[in-house]
Amino acid sequence: MKNTENKTNGLGMSAYTLKIIAIIAMLIDHIAWAFVPTGTILGQVMHTIGRITAPIMSYFISEGFYHTHNVKKYALRLGIFAIISHIPYYYFMNGQLPISFANGFQFKIQTSVIYTLLLGLISLIIWNSEKVDKKLKILLIILICIIAIPGDWSFITVLWILFFGMNHNNFSDQVSSFTIISIPIIVSPLLMLLNNYNDWYKQIFHIGILLAIPLLKQYNGKPGGSKNSKWFFYIFYPLHLLILGLIKYEF
């Protein structure tokens, strides 16, 4: 029997509301990366808040897989915005363009979370395909995790989306798998401390990943927003990175 305990019968929050919370948290996080030292209390607080964004967006990629009218168009849309977001993301992170002709043509592949969200969706499509053998599915998903490494959040996002989708409508199992996948990130400051790394405290903010759980618990199963609300999220991501990058490096 499917467990729908995370649906609150019209109370709680819609997908639109949770996504708004996620992008506000993302903006706070990126402002901190640009202008606030990570080792400060303010930096840790801002990054802790920012950790909720990727889990929430991963969750709704998996929801989108089950609710979209055309999953191929959904994947294509993510792919287009992954390409659009590449230059703003790389510029924000590095203060330069990912394309260089100084020593021959060079194209840097460090890229945004939209790329890994896309790969997570593809992994879910593969897992639910009736045309692919289970062993081949596992092999393909391992390959997807490898090619996800250059993206923000790497293969962690892929696994979150995959297991959110595999446990669709069973919130307890979704939380369990999400927590297990997140353990290496959450315990990273402790491991650094045990290995005598002086900067271990700068990684404490990763515990904020778990703050996504009570928020997702409030999801009422309703989309919220308007028909065209999705475009706001797609446009906001590269645009805010470009603006923050220009403020950081040019002013």
C-alpha cells in the first residue's frame, strides 16, 4: 500500500511555495559564497539555510517525473537551461568564462546543479523503463553518476532524485533513503576533525541538508502557482548567478 503521510489534505504547502522557499535559501547561500567568509558564524548560518535548496529541488524533479504530461519535453527543458546556466555558473564560481582561446581552445566542464538535476531525471526515466533490463539499468545509472561529477552537488543529486522517485508516495522511505545518501556529506566535518584538519568547522553548515525534511513533510501534493510559474524558477537561476557574479567581480 502506498504511504501518503506527507500529503496534508490541502493544509501544508504547495510545490510552488516550497520552491519559493528553496530559491530564497539558494539566494542567501550564493550571497554568502560571494561576499561572506565561510568560517564566520554568519557564513555558516547562511550556508546552513542554503543547504535546503538542492534536496527540495531534487524532490520536485522526482515529483515532476510523475506529474508532467511529457517527460521528454521536461528533460529537454532542463537540458536547455543547463546549457544556458553553464556560463553564469562558471563565471560566478571562478570570475572568468568557461571558454578560453589563450592556449588553444579550452572549455571548462565545471557546471551547475541544473545539469545534475537533468541527469537525476534521466536516471529516473531509465529506472522506470520497461524496455531496459535491470542489470543494464544499474550499469547506466552508475555511468550517469560518473558523468554527474563535474556538476554542482555531483552524483548526490542524481541519487536523491532516483530514490525520491523510487519511493514515490512513501515519505518515510523517501526520508530514510535521502538521509542515508546524505550521511557522507553530513559527517564530513567530523571526519575532518578526526583527521586533524584545522578548517573542519567550515563544513558544519552541511547539517542544514536535514532541514529540508520538515519542509518536505509539509508538502500537500498540490502544484500551486500559475500555469507559467515554472519559467520563473528556470530564469531566476542563471540570472541571479550572473548578477551576483557581476557585482562580485566587476564592481
